[in-house]
Amino acid sequence: MKNVPLPALIIFGLLFAFLLYNASYTVDETEQVIITQFGKPVGDPISDAGLHLKIPFIQEVTRIEERILAWDGRPNEMPTKDKTYIVVDTFGRWRINDAKQFFLRLRDERSALSRLDDILGSETRNAIAKHELIEVIRTTKDRQPDRDAVLVDAPGNVGVLYPITKGREKIEDEIFNEASEKLVDFGIELLDVQFKRINYNESVQQRIYDRMISERQQIAERFRSEGEGEAAKIIGKKERDLLKIESEAYKRVQEIQGEADAKASEIYASAYNQSEDSVSFYEFIKTMETYQEMLGGDSTLIMTTGSDIFKFLKHVDPDSN
């Protein structure tokens, strides 16, 4: 070794370092490694974290994620069993549990996400098509809604929940179970599938809004009719009480006037019946008052000379002042 030139040692050292670098690789805690030789996997997947060796230049390292991965599906429009078109947005969680099978079938995560789109999208569409809209929306079976007291007797189905047999969670389980079986062949373990958002189609939205408006109008009409009925009762009671008060007041007025007339007549009779002169004077006064009422204005009065009312005019001297 002492006779080996220094440049050769340096070259040999660099070559050894290069070979060692190409033959070694590290595995992280969050990944697993497939060793391929001429494009084909060799041996079992390596998931132990640390430094490992391989045949340089011949074998290649393919790294595969070992953590839980997310799948976020695209919103798709699909019909329910009752022919209501809705837009369903779904998401899920998955991981690679068989790295070798995953590599042979899909190679990378991009291909895996594409296959997840196909399988989960298809199973979601099948599940939605087999159930009515209320089953897709609702989750709690036999749920009793809190209803306002004023809506207890409201017409139609205002404030009433339709019964369900499964609910959204059961439908999500159906999608999960069907898709999980199909993904096993790809080395994928499906962990969870859920609906992220469910929206109505635009045409369906307008029908829903119209129905909501119609229900509110029914409630408003009910309130208006009840209010009008109460108003009619109040007005009727008011008019009845008013007529009763006016009748009692009129009766009392007539009683007072009758009592007053009787009292006045009694006073007149007592005053003018004291003597013959007072009787004549009373007769004269009343006749004058009658003349004043009869002869006022442009009145024309025709009577005989023998009339009782004319007797005071007979004694009038026309030449007297």
C-alpha cells in the first residue's frame, strides 16, 4: 500500500464513496420503500426507519407514503330515488397498507387518487340513486322536532319531519363498505368516507324556495284570519255595548224628561188653578204663545170667528195703540 501513488488512493477513495452513496439509502418514519430491479419490485417493502443498503446502479428506491392521506372528491350532480337532483361533495381518508400491491397496480399517489375518484364517485352515485332525498339529508332516526306552539295546528306539513329508515350516516357506511372491497386489490385501505356538502340543483332550489314561501304564506294567512276573527269579535262586542249604553241612556233621558214634564205640569197646575183669574191668565198666555208660533214669518192662517183660538182677537181694538 505504501507503493500506491497518492492520486490513485484519492481516486479509489472517491470511487468507494460514490459506490457507498449509491448503495445506501435512508427510510423515514413516515414512509415505506420498495426496491426495484430493472423496474420490478425485489423483496418485501421496507418500513423500518434508518440506513439501508442496496445494489448500486441496478436497484432503485421507490418511496411510498405510510401516513394517512386525504381524498377530496369533486362536487357531482346526481339524482336521488325520488328524482331530485342534488350536488354532492364527498371527502375521505385512506392509506397504503400493501406497498408492493400498490406499486404493481398504481405506481404512485396520482394514479391512486384518480382510481379513488372513479370508485368512490361511482359508489356515491349508486348509493344516492337508491335512497330518497330525506334519507341523504337526515341523520337521526325518529327525531322529534321542536315546534313553536303557534304552529301546532298549522295546515299541511309545516314543522313536521318526514320519517326516515336509514339516514345519512348509514348511507355513508354503505359507500364505505362497497368501496373498501374494491380498493383492497390496489393495496389501499379506506379509512373513512363522508359527505362534505349536499346542495340542491338550481332548479330544485327554486322549487324549495317556492314551497317555503308557500308554507310561510299559509301560516301568515292563518294568523291574518285569526286576527280578523278576533277583530270582528271585538268590534261586535263594542257595537253591542255601545247600543246597550245608548239605549239605557236614552231610556234614562226619557224617564227624566217624563218626570220633568210631570213635575212642570204639576207646578203649572198648582200655580194656575188657585183662582179663576189665574186660570184665565194661563189660558191667555198659552194662546199668545200659540199665536206666536202660528203667525210667525209669512204664515197665513184662516179660521172662523167662532173658533176658540180666535176669541182673544175679537176683543182687540185695531185703533188702539
